[in-house]
Amino acid sequence: SSILIKSYSFRPLRRFGIKLSSGLLLFHTAIFPRCGFGIGWSCASVMVIIRGSTNVTSRFTKAVVTIGNFDGVHCGHQAIFTRLSSLSRLHDGAPRVVITFEPHPRQFLSANKTILARITGLRAKIRRLEEVGVDGVLVLGFSHPLATLSAADFVQRYLIHGLEVREVLVGENFRFGSGGQGNLETMRKMGEIAGFGV
């Protein structure tokens, strides 16, 4: 069985078992096993995969956001998603969005591009993120343009212009931007200037 919901991505996700047909995404229950609803069910409560910032719709703006690879989406991540839900409630039900990357940045940046040992692949990670109850997953293709993007440009492009974020939730060891130039304190300072919380 499967669930038919509105697509927020224009690229087929065949490699993840998701087919694109007539402007709609077909989410197989093998990927989303807890969604036991029939065809035509509203997508209002279904987690949506967003492939690239150009596919962000108004449903996911004014969001509360966390950023990371979330390899394994283990119990240690649960506190992050619990806090994200709390921030959502503080902002009148703001959408909860996870920004993640594919391939893993360490794999892309490794000299020989060897396959990185991962706890879970993207397909399994998406399934786990759906289970913990986020509203959307923004998957950014990690490539040379993204790897060389400055910290300030990353914030401007994806957080301010793309998602119009209200809050950003990241850990103490968070790094972003070309060469890892940005950190938690950098994000806080940018948030103060742009008007979002960190």
C-alpha cells in the first residue's frame, strides 16, 4: 500500500523508493510504515521531503530549524527533536524542519571520495525523521558550490531567504560554511542581526 500526497520537490526520488508522477509524490509504506492512511488523505500531517531550497513553499517558511547529518537518528538526537517541538509551540505551531546533506560532507570532502561508513543511509534516515515527528526535511546536495559557500552566504541563502527561520537549533560543536568557518557563536551573531533565535 502507499500514500499519495502533494509533492514539494520536482526531482524524482526513485533511488529512495519514491516515484514522481503527474506532480504528485508516492510515498511507499516501506519508507513511511507508520502512515497507514489511504489515498487522498491530506498531507497536512505528513512529513515532506524538500529537495533543494528552490522547492521550499510557504508551508515551510517561518520555520524552526535544526541542521545536521543525523546519522542513525539515535536516542541522543531525541532531545534535539523534543526541543524543536517545544520551539514550534512557542512560535504558534511553526513548521519543524530538518536540514541535512547528501552525500555526507565528510565523504564528499575526503581526498579519494571513499564510501563513508554510515549508521544509516538517506532512505533509513528519512524514515526515522518521519517517526520522530518533524514536518519537513530539506535535503541539500553536498557539492563543490555548497562546500565553498561562506557561512554568511549559507545563512542568507538557506535560513533567511529560503526558510525565513524563527529559531535555529544546533549543538555546541556545530560547524558550517567553507572550511568550517562558522560555529555556534557565528550563528548566534548572525541571528541577532537577522532577527532569529539560536
